[in-house]
Amino acid sequence: MTAIKHTLNRDVFLPNDERLIGFVHVTKVGRKKKTSFLCAALSTETPVQARVYQVKKADKTEAYKKKVTWLLRELKVVDGKSSSKETAEFDLHFEKVYKWVASSVHDKETFISCLWKLSQRYLIQKPDFLNVPRHLLEEVSRPTGSVQTTQQEDDIVTMEDDYQALTSKEETDLDQLMSECKIAISNAELFAEQLSKQLSVLDGANIHSIMGSEDQVLNLMRLLDDGIRSAETIEDKLDFYDSILQNVKDQMEVMKEKDALINTRNKNHQLLLEELDNLVKQLDIDTRHLKALTDGDLSTPGGICECTTAAHILQRCLNADIHPALNQMAAVEEQQRKFTRFSDKFGKRLAYHLNNLFIQQGNVLGETLSRQVPEFKLPPHHSAHRDLTPYADLMLWLKNSDFDCFTQLSKVYTQNLSKLYNKEIQDFLEMAKQKLGTKPDKNKLGVGLSAQARALSGSSSSLNRKMSGSVQSLNSDSISMHGSSHDLAMRHLFDQIIDKILSELEPVCLAEQDFCVRFFHLAGDISVNKEAKQEEESDDVWKPLQPSAPEVVRHMNEEVRRMMGELFPNLESELEAFVSYADRLDGFNSMYMLVRMSQHVNNAQDTGSFLSLMFASCLVKIKRNFDKFIANQIKAIQDFKVSKKSRCGIIAFVHNFEEFANQAESIFKGSDRHTHLDKSYKALVVVIYEQIVRVASESQKTPKDVVMMENFHHMYSTLSTLKIPCLESDRKEAKQIYQDNLNSYTLNLLGRPLEKLHVFFEGVQNRVATGVKPEEVGFQLAFSKQELRKVIKEYPVKEVKKGLDGIYKKTLKDLCEEENLLQVVWFSMQDEFIKQIKHYEDLINQCYPDSGITLEFKVDDVLSFFSEIAQNH
């Protein structure tokens, strides 16, 4: 333990001008593995400071470091746990209780005794020592000066170290002595014996010297005695002075403590006065404000302003931040009860006034609506909002002071306004249905719409003027009815009406939502200063807050949507009913509605608002109607029946797909919903291709190749004109099918106009294929030169021309005039016939060289035949 004490004193305390007085090896209760040292130390500087440290060994460096430091005067209680039973546990009460377990009972008692002595010596307010044996608490006198402090350090057991290190001078003398004797290290016994001899010699010399100066010694002794007596006299005087100074010091300490108490009392008195002054200011209301709460006029702007100011002051007094102890004062309780009575009375008066105002405004707006001439627009409620806006701060006060009354007022407002909004929306949509049921004037389309509606739908009108007509079903043959100018005009009118409906609903709903947020404070405690500024700038015309107010948009929540749902309970159902009505009126209306509704949904600044969610729900229904419309088109194409009495030509659904696509592209131009149209295109084209093949197979009056060739050529031309990216692969497929059927029809119709000549040369090819040399074929009887001349004579020029003329007439009969493929087919036949003639001539040159045999007609003759036949017809 001595070595540890020395190490701690040297490494931890001496570098900081401190001395280690006592220590104990401890662990915390329940943590036996984590050990440390509790150390008591004194500073070497004046005034002396006593401290208690917790010292632990660092994990990496193995060096001792101070972990926690307490001043000894912060120690409140030392609990030894038991004064009779031996236990190593003890508690130290500083700012909190620290529980320790010493390494032994003896170490614990030694450390507690050290703390007792230090507290008795250096502290005025001493800690309490509980459950500590009496023999440890011995009496210790306080130091009266630096000299006495040094003399009385023996009272502290741990004040002096058991181990004394050599000073630097002692180490130097020892090194010099050992260097003078060479055997000091090699033979220690001889070195020690030599030192003993030298010491004896020195002692003898000292004795002879002392005996030689006996008189001087006696004189010195007398002088020493006199000095001792003088010192005792001085010491007695010093003790007397020290006792006087000690009394003065004790009195000064008492005076210091009294002065501190007086300062504390004065400070407390000052704080009490300030607190009472602040309390009076917080709970004091001017009589004019109380009069405004009692008799203030709530129908004039000045009276509303006075009542609002008084209500805010009253609310501030009721919610004053008062200490709980002060709330128990009788005066404070009486004042709070007084303010509560004023608050209740004013709340009831305000609620009664606003309740009547809500009902009155609902009735006035209803009467105004009934007297006005019907107009295709939703009437604004700006005047009602403007009249109610001054009460917004009072509504916030009512919400904070009486939430039940505030909730009841909100219900009264929604109940009165919802009836009015339901009637306005029903009349508005009913007028829209009436306009759709009226035959429009081509020259004055949409004359019933207001100027604003015409401006809003101007872009739509310019797009619809480009439409070339459409059909209700792609299977319809009556293009004049479904793609007539009347249908286009009605669809143009519907596009204007649906845009007008959405454009009217949006500002009305947003204005009402904005008013509810500000008036009923649904989005939090938002200041109305900006609203007041807007009212001042707009003079007598009230304008709602624009969506540019970011705090309103950010705080939209379920409460806002709930209130809007109560104000517009039937808006979604009415709008969905109109969507269903328009869809039944004309399937193409679903396209217009899909585009228009998508624009309004995408342009919405707050996607979580009531209007955005309602529009999104209707958009889902419109999308379903659009999908149903496309499904009906597909079903109509699949149900197409082939006529058994007439030629097929261009099938009705193929012809009508072009008009459908042209009108759909005009409707969806620039819309982000074009992807839905692309999917519909893909589905329609796949079904059209399948049904073309079916119709071609079932057609009895027109060859299959002709039906396939003409209709796929028409689809290829349509898709090339439209240039729809998603149908590029289908366009290439249509072109390939058209080419394949053109070649097939050409070969089948052309057939073998030179039948016998074809059979003869086919036999020649077979002989060459079996290994017969070309020049030896003519030596066979069946393929001799005589047989070749005989066959050639059967096809003179006149006979060839007659056969080609018959083929042209057959082609003219099979093809329809609408697709205009006659010249294409005729040129294809010309190329194919010339290929056959050239093939025959090549075989004659190979198998019958130098025979002089040739066909009776040349390629130029064939070209002239084809040209002449085409010109004649």
C-alpha cells in the first residue's frame, strides 16, 4: 500500500501542487470488476483547499488519472452503514449519493477517519458522519497559523510518508564517495568495513575536539539556556496574540456569514417585489377592455376591433405564466374567476352573434340566387367571405377558450352553406346538361357560354377545328351520321362545357377552402396580418388568398378535407353523374373529359386538398369509361359480319380507324395522358389485324389476297400519315403483309398465260436438274427443237395480248376504286410477266444454242401490250 500511495502522490498529486493525505481502494456496489481509488488531498498553496478525488487507471497507458473531483465542503453526509457491525460498504453524499465498497474494513475506517480530521480542521460547515464508530471521531483542533499547521500535522495519520526519497545533493555525495573507492561496487563488505573505520576515526576526532573546547561549550550552553528562556517568553506572547487573533478570526467569520444572510434576504425581498409587480401586470385589465367585452358592438368594424383586442388581452391574462405557488393566493384565484366569468359571457355573446350571422348570410345568398337571371357560371361568395373575415381573430380566440362552442359554430356554418352550394352546383350541372341536349348552331357554337368560358376553351376550339370527323363505333358503315358536322359541333361544344365546369368549380372550391382555413384556423395558428393587407389593397373588393401562400398549402390536413366534405357533400356524386351522362351521350366525350380532368389534376398545387382528391376520384371513373369505350370499339370490330352479296373493298372498321385516330390525336395533343391512348391504339390495331384476316377468309365476292392487300395497304398509309411512335412496328408489319399479299395475288392472277410453253420449259429445267447437260437436252425426243417450235407457234402476239387483256379485266373487277391499287397491281404483273419471258429466253440460249429459235414476241412487245391495255381502260 505504501508503494501505491507513493506512486499516486508522485504521478497524480505532486505535479498539481497537491499532497495525498489518505486513500482507499474501492469498487462501486454491484460492480466488483471496476476498481478505483478514493483519495483525500490538500493543496500546497494558501489558502489550503481540501478535495476528494476518484482516481482510476487508464486502459491503454496504465497511468493513474483523476476521473471525478469534489471539494470537501461539498460533502454533506458520510454514512458508514453500521457503527457496531463490521462492513466494508460506505456512502458519500455529494450532489448525489455514491455507494462504495472498500477493499477491507480497516482501509474504510482509516479513510473515514482521514475525512473526519480534514473536515474538522478545514471546514466551517462540517458534514454529518452517520453509523461511524466513536473511536474514529477523535477531537481535532483547528490550525491557528502556518506554524501551528506544521506542528499539528502529526494529528493526521497519513500526513507523513513512510518512505523518504534521496535528495539530489545526497545522491551526488553518494556517487562521489563510491567513485573514490574502487571496491565500492565489487566488494560491498570491504567497502562497508572501510567506511566504518573512517567513521570511527571521525568520531574520535570529534570527541577530542569537543573535550579540547569544554569552556567554550559551557559558554555556549549558557547562551543556549538564555536563548531558550527568551524563546519561551516570546512563545508565550505569541500564544497570547494568536489566541486574540483566533477570536477575531472567528468573529469575522461569523460576521461574514451574517452579511451573506443579509444579502440573501435583501435579494429575496427584491425578487419578491419584482414577482409581485409582474403578477399585477399580468392579471390587470383596463376597464375599457372589460366594457368592450361586455357591451362592445360586434356589428361594426370599430367594435369588432375593440372586442378583438380586449379578447386577446383577456386570453393573455387567463394564460399568464404564473408560478404554481402564486396561483394559490386568494387574490389570484379571485382574479382568475373574474376573468373566467368575463370569458364565458363574451364567448356566449360572440357565438350567438356569429350563429345569427351565418344563418342570415345563407338566407341572403339563397334569395339573391333565386332573383338572378340563370347564367352558366357558379356565383362567387366573395362578399360573404369579406363580411366574415374581420371575425377571424375572434374565432381563434373562441377556439382556444371554448372549443365546444367553436365546433358548434363550425357545424352551423357548414349546414347552412352546404345547402346553398348543393343547389348552386345542381343548377349549374343541370344547365350544362341542357346545353348538351340543344342542337348547336355551327356559326354560333357555344354562344351561351360567357366570354370567360370562350377564352378558356379557345385553345380547345382551335384543336377541334382540325378534326376530320369521327365515328361512334369503328364497326359503323354510316360515316355520314357518326362523323357528321353535327357530331363534331356537339363534341366541340362538350369540350367547352367540361372545361367551363372544371374552371368554375376550381376557384369556388379553392376560395371556400382558403376562407375556411383562415377563418376557422384549420391549418394552425396562422397570422391574419397578410389577409388584412390584402383587404386594404383591394379596397372594397374582397379577394381570397392565392395558392402562393406556402404556409397554408403546407398545413392542409385531414381537418380541412373533412370540413370541405361537409360543405360540398354531393359535389363528387353530382360530378360523377354528369360524367356518366356525358359518356352515355357520346363515347368520344370520355376522351375530352380524360384530357381536361388530367390537366386540372396535374395543375393542382396541393395534391392533398379536397378538390384534388375529388378530381382524382372522378378521373379514375373517366379512365374506366374511356377503357369501356375502347372495349366497345374492339367488341364492335370483332362482331363485324361479312356481306355475302357485295365485294368487300376497304372494311368499315379499317376505314373508320383513320378518322378515329385523327380525332383522338387532336384531342390528346399535348396531353400527358397520351400513354393511355397509345395502349388503346395497340389493342385496336391488334384486333383490326386479326379481323382483317378473318374477313378475308370469309369473303365470298372478293379474293382473300385482294382483301388482305387493300386493307393492310390502307392501314399502312394511315399509320404512315399519323406517325404515331408506339405503332411504328405495326406500320412495318402492315407494309410487309401488304407486299406479301400483293405478290401472292399477282402470281395467282397472272397464273400461266403461256401454259404449254411454261410446261415445256419446266420439263427442260427438270432434265438439267437431273444431270443432263443443257446442250444435250435438245436431242431428247420430247424436248427436241421441232417440239419447241411447235409450242412457240401456239402463242402468237395476238394471243398473248388477248390473254393479258383478260387478266386486266379480272384485276379491275377484284379491286376497289377507293384504295386505287390497280396501277400498282398492273405494274407488278408486268414485272412478273417480263421475268418469265426473260427466263424462257435464257433457257433457249442455254439448251438450244445456234438453233435460231426465238419467241414470236419480244420484251418490248410485252411492255407495249401492258401500256396499251392500261390506256384503253
